Amino acid sequence: MQNHSFEQTSWVLDDLLTPDQAQELSDQFDELESRVCQIEEQRNTLAPDMDEQTFLGFLQQIKQVEAMATRLDFYGGLWFSSDTQSSEALNFQNRVDEQLAAVQNRLLFFSLWWKELDDAAARRLMAASADDAYYLDTLRRFKPHTLSEPEEKVINIKDVNGADALNTVYAMITNGFTYHLEVEGESRELTRGELSVHIRGPNADLREAAYQELHRVFEGQSKVLAQIYNHLVRDWSSENVGLRQFASPISVRNLANDIPDPVVDTLLDVCQQNASVFQRYFRWKAKQLGTKTLRRYDIYAPVSESDKTYPFDQAADLVLDTFERFSSEMADLARRVFAESHLDAEIRKGKDSGAFCASALPELTPWVLLNYNGKAGDVATMAHELGHAVHAQLASEHSILTFHATLPMAETASVFAERLLTDRLLSEEPDVSVRRDLLVDALDDAYATVMRQAYFVLFERQAHAMIAQGASVQDLGEAYMDNLQEQFGDAVTLSDEFRWEWITIPHIYRTPFYCYAYSFGQLLVLSLYQQYREQGTSFIPKYLRILSHGGAKSPEFILTEAGIDMASPAFWQGGFDVIGEMIDELEELV
């Protein structure tokens, strides 16, 4: 590995807006207003027989406004994520949200006109739209679920002070939580990220105490948090099932992902059918820990009491060198995140407790948020999020409308990056016990990414149906416990406080039914990685091509080009077969 100097600092957002520009927000709004007015003045030029160049010129103006709006939106979101307790950040975000909702309403006429255009005219204009054709086709997929212009405007305004506001309140409450845990005889005040270290730590008593503290704090606000969820679910159903006439609540996400309902059903069915795969792994882990049955507290328990940590600079060097061994282009793109100060890895109170990669514009290097504690899992998370950043940059040749991959495809590069890291460490490690620990980490992550996420979505499907029938908070807690029981069988014992786990999962609040994208991505990557092992370096151009499509092609097109049939149960089962082989290898090492 090459030696570099990487510091665990916060990020710089100047590539979006400088602090002076953010302070003079009215100037940004004035420029945005001017551009929107120019577009509105051309509304009457939209016609079925308009020539291609006029249409492309109009679309270019739409993209320019979208780019301006994105800068404001991402700046506000990233500022708030870095300090969810900042009243200035919240005020900025609220002002931007209101302004952008108004812009969206004023330009709504274009998407409504486009959806109502006759097929022949739409095909002619799409044929001239090159990179933006798939975006335009995506808009037309929503034609059966589109309302009138006045109705769509009301919904946009409603969301600002409705669902969006509720999610902001959820983030403010939960990211403001502090947790107290006694560690080595000392009472400590921790963030959620710091608490999570003990959830995956070697001390069984601390794991139990950390989980109990997490749920104790959330349970203290359970009525409020559950009520927020209840309103979000009702809002989702009222709008999408009631008004837009989607077949089911999850169909909304599926259409946005361009994944047919039957394919998602197949994916979830195969996951349910393979619950026994991870139950087998949990029984193995229980034996290693010297217990008859694994406790839910011990799902992520290490099988050895390793206290190995990775300094931040060492972790960064390790991840980047791993990328370099696969593709120098991949490593160079990841290095940009560090070089341009687009990474926030500090641990601090009030910061968003998770990890994410935010890809704003094709020409800008993405921003990555981590809460880096130095554990092996943190190194894997770094690889994961930098994989997202590489994906976005490989797709940067596309426009702002098409460089973002759909959600199921968006996890491809991130999970593949984790696999590269794990495989590299396994190949270099002569110590059997360390190899075992690496496989345990990989299987823990596979569980967290495949089975856990699939069961979140299974719970969401049930919860949305139950809330529509007037279910209480207690009813939802019982349903979640049943969900866990099916998932773990008799391989894991459950404690009652886990009935509150669902209110600790931000995704089911912010982005309903998002989580199957993780299952999709992990199982897809297992298939792709198997191809890499078989084909060697000849696989790399094909893989980079998959990522370079971004969101300019449908998932079906991208996967078919790669020789994958996502409608086949056998394809998804193949991913579980690879997981089973990993468990076989683990059992042989002991």
C-alpha cells in the first residue's frame, strides 16, 4: 500500500454553495426565479408537432433549473445532516424546501404535458433526446397515476408541511438522543454511532446493555415516533392508493425503481424461503459462543475477543489500495472524495448517526458521511460508501436527469466494494482464526444486507395494511415480533424490547419500501462477484459498464446486457447458494 495522509475531519460544502452564497439565499432565489420565469414564458410553445431542436432547448432549460435547485437542496440537506440540532441549518432547509416546492409546482406543466402527449409524438421526441430518453420514458410510466395540475400542485405543497416536515421532526428527535452506558466501571454518554460499537463488541453484557439502552431511549418517545409513522403511512396510502390508484403501497416504489411487482414478490419470496440459511449460521455462532441458543443481542457478536482497530488513515489507505488492485480508475475516483474534502467522518453529537453517499450533480464529486469508530465494520462501511461515490462518477457522462441509478441498481457498486475488501483480506490472511473472523464479519454483513432488509419490507407491507385497518401501536409491535420470530425460528431467542426495533429504522419513515434495494443489490453482487472470480480481469470492463449506465437505462436492460434474468427465482437462489458456501467454508475452518 502507498502511504497517504488522511484526516478524520468534517466535510466542506463550498462546491455546492460558499458560505457567502448560503447567507445571501435571496440572491440564489432571485436567479432561480428568473430562470423559472423564462421557462414559463415558453409554455405555449409545447405542442405535439414541435420540432426536435425546440424541444431539446426547452429540456435543457429544465435541466439548468434542476441543477440550481439541486445545489440548494443538497447544501441544506448535508448541512442539516452534519448538525441536526442547528437551528440555522433547519431554517435554511425549511426555506429551500418551500421555495423548491413552489418551483416544482410552477414547472409541473411540462411533465403533465409530456405524459398526455400521444405515443407517436413522444417516440419522435424521445428518439432525439439521446441520454435523456429513459428519463422521459420514466415520466410516461407514471401517466396512469398522474392527477390534474391543480391536484398535483396541492400535493407538492402538502408534502412540504406534511410528510417532509414529519420526517424532519423524526430526524431531530432521534438524532438528538443521547445514550448512557456503563463501560469499564465508568458511566458514559454516547451517540448512537458510539453505542453501535458495543452492539457489535465482544462483551456479551455490554451488547445486551447497549441494545436495552437503545430501545429504552426510543421507547421513551415511542408514542410520538409511532404516531409520526402512522401519519406517514396514512399519507402514503391516501395519496398513492386512494388518489393515484396504485395497486398497493409497495407498487409505488416498484414503479419508481422500474422493477415489476412480480419480480419484487419473487425476491421477497426467495428470501423468506431461505430464512433457514441464516438460522443455520446463527446456530453455528451460538456454538462458538458456548451457548445453546443465540440471543438477539448476539446477532453481530464476534466469535473472538479481538480488539483490533484501524486508525482512520490506515483504513482509508487499505480501502483505496483494494480499489487500486481491481481498477486504477475506481481508486482514482474514490481518492477525489478525500482530496476535495467531501468526507465527514468525525464522531460528534447532533450529527446524523448513519452513513451515506450524496451524489448531487454529475460534475461534482459526491459527499460521503461516516461515523468512523475504527472497527472492522467501519472500514467496510467506508468501502461501501466510497463504492457509491465511484458509481456516481462513472455515470457522470450522463445528465442530471439520468446519472442517478435506480435504487436496486444503486447498491451494486457499494456492496461490490465491500466484497473486494473482504476477499482481499481473506486472500492475504494466513491465520485460520483471523480468516474465520473475516468470514464471520462477511456473513454478519450479508445477513444485515439481505435477510434483515427483506424482512423490514415484509413488515412494511403488513404494517401499511394494518394501519389502514386502524391498528394500534401495540398491534404493530406484536406484528414486528412475529416478523422476527419467522426470520429467526428457534435459532435465536428474542427479548421483549425488540418489539420497538421498527421505530429505530429511519428508512421505513423516509423512504417506504426502500430496503429491498439492499437485498436486491447484495444478491446481485454475489452473482457478479462469482463471475469476476471465474473470468478474472476480463470481467472488469463489463462491471464498469454496468456502473457507467447510471440511471440512463432500465434495470432490465442493464442486467440483461450482463446476462442476468431478474425475474428468475433461480437467480436469487444462486445468491443464497453462495452464502451457503461461505457457511460451509466457515464450518470447515473450525
